[in-house]
Amino acid sequence: MGNSRNPLFLFFFLQFSLLCALSWARFFPADNYLIACGSTSAYTLDDRRVFLPDSAALLRSSGAKISLSAAQPPAPSPLSPTARVFTRPSSYEFQIKQKGTHIIRLHFYPFSSRDFNLSSALFHVSASGFVLLTYFGTSVPLLKEYILRVDAEKLVISFAPAQRSSFSFVNAIEVVSAPGDLIGDTARLVGPDRIEKFDGLSRVAMESLHRLNVGGRKVTPFNDTLWRTWVPDAGFKNSDSVSKAVAFSGRIMFQDGGASREVAPDNVYNTARVVVGANISDSNSNMTWVFAVRSGYKYLIRLHFCDIASRALNELYFNVYVNGYSAYEDFDLSYVTGSLASPRYVDFVAGVDSLEQLLSVSIGPSKQGSHSRINGLLNGLEIMKINNTMGSLDGDILVLVSPARRGFGAFLRSIVCGFAFVSLSIVGFMLLLRWRAETRNPVTWSPLATDVLDGKLAKGNPVVSGKFYF
Ligand SMILES: *[C@@H]1O[C@H](CO)[C@@H](O)[C@H](O)[C@H]1NC(C)=O
Ligand SMILES: *[C@@H]1O[C@H](CO)[C@@H](O)[C@H](O)[C@H]1NC(C)=O
Ligand SMILES: *[C@@H]1O[C@H](CO)[C@@H](O)[C@H](O)[C@H]1NC(C)=O
Ligand SMILES: *[C@@H]1O[C@H](CO)[C@@H](O)[C@H](O)[C@H]1NC(C)=O
Ligand SMILES: *[C@@H]1O[C@H](CO)[C@@H](O)[C@H](O)[C@H]1NC(C)=O
């Protein structure tokens, strides 16, 4: 090829390579703690990240800091052969360089050793004032991911045995700064009759439940900008006669103001499922994904769109439904992005009531696009659980783990009260307040909620007698 000797060709080739290299630049988090708990040596993962041993500087424990090694390590991860076991309330403290949204991942790979069978552990975990897990135990490998905002100099992740005879364990911990654009502050709150604005999304704590690469293959942490795993959607999709998986080999056009490569990687946007040749009068022309979830929580539903299927702009219009309720009508991706193959995401929030234990997302034809070749599209889908009003992601149990006696700094106090009990206390407190209001000035309700979360109610109110100290 004579072309390659042409200096102009070479110039453009170099320019292009430089552009590619720049746009593929990895995200470098300000806070990036990768900890192999109980280990004495560093581990390197397939995705090239290095997990370091948990140094004494990170650990606060009132009991023994037991380090365990598996004789026969369970298979799933290079991080699985060691664990840290705590028989008393204990915590890890991470110095935070950059306040803001952080991703926390807790790795649990239970194994059995001479003294401890990790499958029989039962414990609570809290972080940054939020309850992450209560009465938690697992006999299978689990990776739990949380996204929450840290506004303090320190992030404390606490582990407390659920009973005196029990213990807690963890194999590895990741605390990583999230890119600034990962979690916005508003979403569309989808209800039975209307859509409202949901504010304060960046202030809640969330647990990542599902992350689907719709119509595509599994994306491993090796290929994800934030070391996430995206799984194929087949296991969550209802059967239908209208959807078809599509793939795109061109370049994904990330735009300012749209989804960035950190929000979801190229591998998520270059595959999708589309609705083809749907008939809007036919009530079975939606593609639908269904998730089993716990009721009593709100969920963030993030839908990733990138029109890799249309031949021209303004050909694709569709409707989005969450739990069967209209969430977005006549969604026009061309109008939003102004170009094909350009990614966008939309955040919806929906509650799941006590009867339904299911969350469903549907994409179907809109009236506006009734003559189009394609009547719907979805590239990626994420489901995240939002903390309840008690600041918990795992049940109506109030678990407060806070360091007592700063001088020692090693003692932790954990107060566990059943929700029913707290409710009773609140009722008792309300009666008390009312009695006081009748005798003195009226008292407003707002301090009460704060008191409950701070544990002051449990501490100061004589009505509460069932607190447990560890
Ligand atoms: C560990 O505990 C689990 C659940 O309690 C049990 O199924 C398993 O057999 C135990 N393993 C050993 C080696 O004792
Ligand atoms: C990363 O993505 C590329 C391109 O999609 C694929 O060929 C490769 O197998 C992936 N690697 C891993 C470790 O998932
Ligand atoms: C759409 O479905 C309706 C009802 O099933 C049918 O009457 C109509 O002919 C269909 N239209 C097309 C274009 O297939
Ligand atoms: C899609 O699902 C929604 C919600 O269940 C329903 O109202 C709508 O009629 C369905 N549309 C089609 C074309 O199947
Ligand atoms: C989650 O926690 C935040 C901060 O504590 C609180 O403001 C918010 O109301 C909680 N979310 C829900 C849905 O109650």
C-alpha cells in the first residue's frame, strides 16, 4: 500500500490515534482503597487492580482481629482465600480525600476453617450513618455494591455480630470515588396517576441490585470504566414476539451533557434490544423485564439508550412503562441527542408496595412512531434500591453502630432495636411530648426524626429499655 508512506496519511493516523487514546483514558478516582482483608500479601485481579492487605491503620476493633486463610480457597475470585473475622463490633476507617459520591463494594466468599465456618456468620453492616445489611449471612459467594455520598473526612464501615455468639467476616473491601456525573440529583418519580420530580437522589444511599447489558454479552470489570459487571438480560426478560437483539460496530459518540463512558462503557451502548414491526393496537407489543424485589422500598431504575438501530434521525419514538404505569411517552432520542449512536440515560424512581414484590420495565410502541421500522429500544438497565426513611437498605430494624469513648476509639456500641419496638417508643415519646406540650410550649415534630436516627431517643428516653450493648 503506497498510502501508508504518504506523510499526510501518517499525520492523520497519528492524530486519530491520539484522539482515541485520549477518549479512552481511564478514570482515576481520588479515593481508591482496594483492601484484601486478613491478607498478608497483595493480590492482583484479572482487571489489573491491586488489592493491598488491611493495615492496622484502617482497623478499629474491640475484639481480636482474626485473619483467616482457606485451606481450599473457593473458586470465584483471587480475593477469596483470606478473610477478616470479628467476634465484637469492629470497623474500618477510610480517610476521604474527596467528599462526594463513593462506590463501596463488600466481598463475601465464605469458607470453613478450623475455628470458623464463615457460612454460619450472622451480622450487621453500616456505613456513613446508613444501615447496609442486617442479620446478614451467606453460604454462597456474594459481592455487595453500594453507592452513597460521603460528606465527612472519614468513612467508617462497621461490622457487628447479630448475636453474642455470632461473628462477622469480610474478604475484601473497595472504597472508590465515583465520577461526578454518575449520580444526578433528580429523577422522574413514577406513580399510578402521574409523574413527579424526585429530588435529592445524590443524598440517598443505594444498593446496586441489577445491571443488565440489554441484548449483549456479559461485561466484566476488566472492560468496565468503574470495574462493574453487566450481565446479559435474558434471565429477566419476558418472552415476546416483537423484540430483537442488535449490535453495532461503529463508534459510540459520547457527548457532553449526555451519558459519559463512566456512566456506562461502550460495550453496553453498542448492543441493544429493539421492538420491530409492532402493532400499537396489539396489546402484546411491549418488551418487558421483570425483577423480584423487596417491597417497602423505592427503586432507582436507570435506562440507557443509544440509537444504534435507526437508519436516520427522527425515526424512533417509543413509550416507557414502569410497573405498568406510563413513565415516558413518545420518547424521542433523536431530539435529545441530535445524532445517532449517542448515549443518554434516564433515571426513574418507583416504589414497590407491600403486595407486589415485582418491579417491571416495559418499552413499547408510541402512537407517534406507528409507521416506523423500529418501535422501541433499550441498551442497558440498572436497578438500585434506595434507603428507607430509617436510613436502612435492609429492613425496618434500626442498627446504630457508633464509636463510644473517643479516647480509646476502639470501643463500639451497637444498639439494635426492632422496628416495632422503635414505633412503640415513638408512640410513647409522642405521648410524652403531647403531655409536655399540654403542660408547656408546643413542640414541633422535626427534631424527633433526627433524634431517632442519632440514637438520642434510644439513649435519653426512659421508655426504651430494650437496647442491646455489645
Ligand atoms: C458450614 O455451615 C453451613 C451452614 O451453616 C453448613 O451448611 C456447612 O456444612 C458447614 N460447613 C462445614 C465444613 O462445617
Ligand atoms: C473485553 O471486551 C472485548 C471487546 O468486546 C472482548 O473481546 C474481551 O473478551 C473482553 N475481555 C474481558 C476480560 O471481558
Ligand atoms: C394491528 O392489530 C389490529 C388488532 O389486532 C388489526 O386489526 C390491525 O389490522 C393490525 N394492523 C397491522 C398494520 O397489522
Ligand atoms: C405496553 O404495556 C403498557 C403497560 O402495561 C400497556 O398500557 C400498553 O398498552 C402496552 N402496549 C402495547 C403496544 O403492548
Ligand atoms: C434516605 O436517607 C436520606 C438521608 O438520611 C433521607 O433524607 C431520605 O429521606 C431517605 N430516603 C427515603 C426514601 O426515605
